[in-house]
Amino acid sequence: MKKMLLITFFCFAAGRVYAFPQAPHNALKSNVEPLVYLDSYNYDFEGTVKLSNCSGSIIKFIGQELNDNAIVLTNGHCLERGLLKPGQIIYKKRVNRRMKVADKNKRFHRITAKEIIYATMTDTDSALYRLKETYHDLERRGIQAFELSENRPQSGTSIEIISGYWERGYSCEIDGFVFNLREASWVFVDSIRYTNSACKTIGGTSGAPIIESGSRLVIGVNNTRNMSGKRCSMNNPCEVDENNYVTVKKGASYGQQTYLIYSCLNWQNEIDLKLPGCKLPKS
């Protein structure tokens, strides 16, 4: 059976949870049935994105104009055609991918991505899509973008992780940062670990924005969880410190930082991997 995504996806039958290596359904073609244990917290879904296999968010760089084409942030492992290899990036590739975005009333509207601006699963697990629609087009539908933070997040920060795929959210804090997070062949650097109390993310939440609570500021992107306590394997990432000591935290959930994107933005707010000081992985 083909391995698909870093985070195990779920189906629910006879009241039990079973893991499968692919999403339980195409979220653009079927309605998500609410899970019985979901909390009733009133999360702000405006600008959250539903992909066929993952979650995402409409983000805006500081200084972007309303007439600019809107940008979607998600995971590098959420692309349509399988997983990227370690060391592989995608840069400025034309696509035609359908998605949906929520307005302030949690109604989902169709949108279309026309380009993968950048995507990788090396050091981080991030992808940026450029939409056909502009920020102004979205505002006319009652949709405001999140702002992408240019600052490194801090331990102890209260956060919300809001999934467009499942139309649900989580609230917890940043528990700390991981020097290297190893999952099968992939290594992620300076990953965000959440407190386990309330952010036990599930499959389909991959790519959801990590939002600083009480704001619309995105400080990272959700990407994986150690599902069964195994060591450094698919769906079971392990933590590796500066001395190469490995720790396994069963049930721990993780995200990736996004502030380094700003190091690669030119004066037009376009990603330029040749820019001096650009810290994103390059091919």
C-alpha cells in the first residue's frame, strides 16, 4: 500500500479509530461529518482553506496590496502528486488546483490556485500557492486574509490551530522547539512542539495555520504527530537534539515555523531564492 502523507489520517467506524495512509475522503467533493468529540469553541474560520487532502490558510505578507493575487499557505506534503524527496523543492510551477476558503460566517467559497510559488519538505514542511483571485476579490466575498508574522514565535505562546479540512480548531500553547524532527527520510529544523493537553491534531489538519491566540497573526503551519510511539518512522516523528540524542514523545504534535519566508522576499514581496540572506532551502 502506497505511503502518502506524513500524518496518519482517520476514518471512524463502529465508534473506533482506524489509521490509514491516505485522507478519508476528498474534502472538496463530500461534506465533513462532525466528529462527536469536537469542542464547541467559537473559532474564527475566516480565511481558512479546505484542500482535497489537507488544510491551509489565506496569508498576506506585510505590505502586500489588495490587487495582488492572494496566497495560500499549507504543507509541502499536501501537494497533489505525492511526497517531495529530501532535498527537493518546487519553485514557480504552474498548476490548476481547486480549493475552498471560509468567510466570516464559515461559508466556503471556491478558489483556484494557478501557481506553486514554493514548496519543500526539507528543513521545513511548507508550500505557498498563488491564487487566480486577488485579495480584493476575496474581500468582496467577505474574506479577510491572515497576516504572516515576520518574527520567530516564543515558547509559552497561546495558539490556535484551525483546520479547514475538518472545520474544527484546537487551542493550546507552544511547549518548546525541536532542534531536528526526524520522520522517515525527512528532517525538519527548529520545529514547534505543542502542549499535549488540547492540540492532539489528526489527519487532515496538516497545513492548518498556527495562529497566535487573540489575533489573526499566523506564526507557523501544522504538519505532523507521533501516532503510536514508534521511533523516527512515517507518522511517528522523533526528536533529535544537538548531540544526536533521540527522544520519542508518543502523541506529541508538531508544526513548522514560517518567519524565514520573509528572508527571501524581494521589494515586490515575491520569493527570490537568489536574494542575499535568503534562508529557505534551495535546490
